[in-house]
Amino acid sequence: MGVIRDVVINPFFWAFLSAVGWAMGMLTVGSRTVGRYALYGMTGSFLAQVPRIILPLPFVSHQPHFSPNGVVFTVGILLCAMSLFFYFPGLGMKIFTHPTSTEPLVTDGLYGIVRHPILFANIIWPLGWSALFGSWIGIALVPVWFLLVYLMSFIEEEWMVEIYGDAYRAYQKQVARLIPFVKFL
């Protein structure tokens, strides 16, 4: 029982599980075969997200924590709320699968601000969540999550160009990829 406890309280165990989930997500988006199965995509999403929820929590004690002051706590809440704002509208689309031509290209609403609002949400909520719980490792891992999300966006955009062609290329020129209004990323 002590070995299991040692694993569960290790933040790098949770980071590893999340990285496995992100790899599954990249395979889902990048593969015509695997991308047909929503259950595979949901499993990958679960593995990518749930460990990032758990990692900053106080019981994951093999990490340095800080006591967030009022400003840090407020920023954490605002980042988490903003991520929900960017995440939930995307749920109306066919998620957890490979992009297909059966859905129209959406370029308005949040998709008029950033091409990948769900991926943007996946960058900012771990930062806010880690700030709320004072997790230095959770905050330090945000650049890793950013890199994984950034790489996934390239895989997804290859398919989007293949499916939507010139319409998607024009959209790419007009709207930022991941960070609203920051076109060079």
C-alpha cells in the first residue's frame, strides 16, 4: 500500500498520465483510423485533463506549494472562468474525433478570436488551477502543456487545410492560432 501511496502523491506520476492522454489526443486528431472512435478520443481527453486537475491538489504532497495571496487567487479564478468561456462553446462541435468534412467550417463567435478556443482553454485553466492551489510544479508544467497543445494544433490544422482548402488558409491568415490576437503563435 505504501508504494501506491508514494505514486499517487508524486506530481510527476500525474504529469506522465496527462502526457499519455495528450499523445492519445494527437493520435486521435492525426489518424483517420483511430480518429473515427469517439471513445478513444474521450479516453485520451480524460487522461489529459483529470491528472492536471489532481496534480496541484494538496494531497499530492511531493511538491513545493505556496500560499496564494488574494491577487494570485483572484487571477487563478479569472483564468479558470475564462477557460470555461472558451471551452464550452466548442462542445457543440463533434469533438473527440478526427476532423471531417461533414461539419461546416466555423469562423465566427469565439472562432473569430482564436482558431482553437478549446486548445486555448487547455493552456490557461491549468495555470489558473495551479495558482489557486499554490502548486509550483503545476505552474512550471504550463509551458509543457502549451508545447503539447501547440504541436496538436499543427496536426489538426493539416487536416483542416486538407478538408476546407483555401477557405481554411484564408481563415489562418485572419485569426490567431492559439492565443487570442497573437498571430505569430
